[in-house]
Amino acid sequence: MSGTPLPSTPGRDHPGERAAADPIRLLAIRDTPLSVDEVFAAVGDAAAGGTALFVGTVRSHDNGADVDALGYSAHPTAEAEMRRIAEKVIADYPVRALAAVHRVGDLRIGDLAVVVAVSCPHRGEAFDACRKLIDDLKHEVPIWKHQSFVDGTEEWVGAS
């Protein structure tokens, strides 16, 4: 095999290995059910020794109140914000591959609301990068949650 070696990506390359393409393998906001298998498969990488995955589900209660229904809505810039956050995580951690999907629309108790995964050379890095990814998505991406409670009250929650 001959040719010009691909440029290295600090913290991502291993001796004798070509640089991976864009480590952002999947970013989406969807109004259809999410798949843990799809997200996990998206971050598969032979050079990753650790993969961390987080699954956020709709729970039956919030702050002591029973939840009856829940819906998510997203601003048109939400996917661009997801990409900005993903790029920051990649800049700060030795990420081999990253994926994140968030659901919008009406969801039921137990439905998957968000699935994120990160693969890195080592498990500690994968855990740290995955936590940073979900925490920043939750706080910075313009996705809003509308909860209806069993007692008839409802609330809007800021970025999900």
C-alpha cells in the first residue's frame, strides 16, 4: 500500500493506523422512536477500548408529581447546537466516535427521549466524554419539555 499518509488527529491516532473520518457519526433530532442499537453501532471503532452509552427515558414522576404525558419540541437550530457541542467534546477528549439522537413529539412513560454514546481509547475517557456530551446537550440545546401531570397541572421545562 502506498500513498500519502492521512494527517494525524492528536489523541486519536495509534501507530500504524490511519486517522478516522469525522468522529461525529450520528447526530439527529427525530419524531420517531430511538434505537439504542443504532447509536451503539454508530460509535463502533476498532481502536476504542471503551464505549459509554447514556439512555434517557421518560419517567413516571418529576419532583414528586406523577407525570401523565410528556412532549418535546425543538428550535430549528437544535441540530446545529448539537453539532457545536459534539465538536467541543471531540476537542476536549480523545474521542474515536460520537453519536447523539434526541426525540421530539409526544412520548409515553418508558419511551426513549435521548440516546448518546462515545467511544474512546480507554473507559475513563469514554465515561467522562459521554457525561460531558449529555450534560451539555441537556443544558445548551434548545429542546423544551412540556409535562402534564396526573393532577391536571402542567409545566414547560427549559432546554432538555
